[in-house]
Amino acid sequence: MIHPQSLQRLTLICLGGLMATLAYWLLGFSSLMPPHMIWAWLIGVEIPLLLAVPGLLAGRPYTFAWLSLASLFYFGGALTDLIANPAERHASLPATLLALGIFVGCVLFPKSLKAYRRRR
């Protein structure tokens, strides 16, 4: 079984990468939207991810549970853009993979933590 701390690190690294990719993605479209809309979108997509950081650092299974559901939103959006907009694959492919990494880390963490505690 994978150590819970490894899954916690995987989730945190993927979360940071997704946040950076989303910021790059939204700021790259700055010529297509008014500035106040870019910042509104940026805040709207980054705040849920930022709210998860303290719980992830503390290793709270509840945070991993709700973040696994939230990551599906990011995965679905990035996958849709990956398929529908081939010109922007340089941003949507990493976002898709990072959201998938968050989901996998969040789903496996509670089970791994339970097995680790049982062995101790």
C-alpha cells in the first residue's frame, strides 16, 4: 500500500500545479475578456483550491473527500476544452492531468491512512 504521506504530497503538488496552470490559462485569455472578468474568474476557480490547502496539510480525510469531488469539476472542464479547443492544448492537457492526479490522490488517501493506522 502507498504511504499516506506520499499521497498527501502528490495531491499538494498537483494542486499547486493546477492552480498555476489555471492562472496561466486565464491570464492568457486576457485579450478576450475585460480585466474585471478575468480577475473574477481567477478568484472563482482558485478560491476552492486555496480553501483545501490547510486541510490537506493537516491530513484531514474530510478535506480529501470533498476535494475529490471538486477535482472532477476541474477535470471535466479541462477535458472538455482539450477536446473542443485543440489550439489551447498546451494549457488544457496539463490541467486535465493535474486534476486527475488530485482525484487519484484524494481517493486513495483515506484508504491508505486507514491501512497505515491499522498496521501501527
